[in-house]
Amino acid sequence: MSDGDREAGRAARPKRADARRNERTLLDAAAAVFVRSGVDAPVRDIAAEAGVGTATIYRHFPTRSDLVIAVYRHQVEACAEAGPALLESSPSPHAALGRWIDLFVDFLVTKHGLAAAMRSDESGFEALHAYFIDRLLPVCARLLEAATEAGEVRPGLDAYALMRGVGNLCIGAESDPRYDARRLVELLVAGLRRPA
């Protein structure tokens, strides 16, 4: 077996369960720091949050762009998986929708820094945006549909328009401490309710 064959075999092997867990821990820590401090937060802050050394982060994610993209994908998957779980565990579909929108807002805070982190990769950024829409739009649509069927929200609401509206409310929140995007999103979600 040549060195190239050995390398290809290692690259094709799935990660061990503990390696996947460790990577999830790093991604969760990075996401939390990015939500608090933006995507330009020091790597040492992420390492401290994860309880590891900075070398561990660089071993998994050699560049900031690699880390931001991985966090982005991780949060998309977490948001996508949360929708059905929230429908099962929330007291009502409207409550599930509200909780899901909270997760979506956390994700959007990270997403706003993505363009800056990928300065020179326009096509990569567009591919990630398409991935985000493909994964999250059906989840939002299902939550809206459940809330509509339960008679909790107005009929005829469009999931894409709702996601776009939430996204627009989040723009600029990181640069103006007087602007409370979460409060406005909360009002938007409350305003979806069907009049009594």
C-alpha cells in the first residue's frame, strides 16, 4: 500500500464518536462566543469556553473561515433538528414557533459575520446560503402550518417571508447597543397570532 493509499483511507474513514463529540463541543463553544462577541472574537475565548487549548481549535479548524463555516453548518443542523423536537415538547405550536425563532435569531447573529469571514469566496457563500434555505425553510413552514392548523396564527403566512422578516430585523443589531432585535422579533412572533 502506498502512502497516498493510506492517506486516502484515513480521509475516507468516519470520525470516531469521541472525535465527533469533541468537535460538537468546539462548535457549540464557538457559536456561543460568536453570539456574544461576533465572529472576530479571539480564538482564546472560544478555547476557554470549550475548555481546551487554542492548538486544539487550530487542529480542527486551521483558519477562522473554516471555523465560521463549520459553526454556520452546525447551527443550521441544530436549527433544523430543533423544529420537530420543539413541536413535540412545547405546550403549543405557536410556542414551538417562538422558541424556534429564538434559535434562528442566534444563528443569524453568526451568519451576519459569515460574509466578512469569507471575503474572497462569493460562490462558497452562495452555496452555504442555498444550504441554509434548503434545510430551514421546510422546518419553518412545518411550524407555521402546525400553528395555523391549531388556529393559533393567521392563515396565509409564508415561511420564507417570515424568515426574511426576522433576518431583516436582526441586521445591524451587533453594531448598535440601543437596538434590541430580539424584542422586535418577539413582537413579530406575537403579532402572528390570530385575533380572538
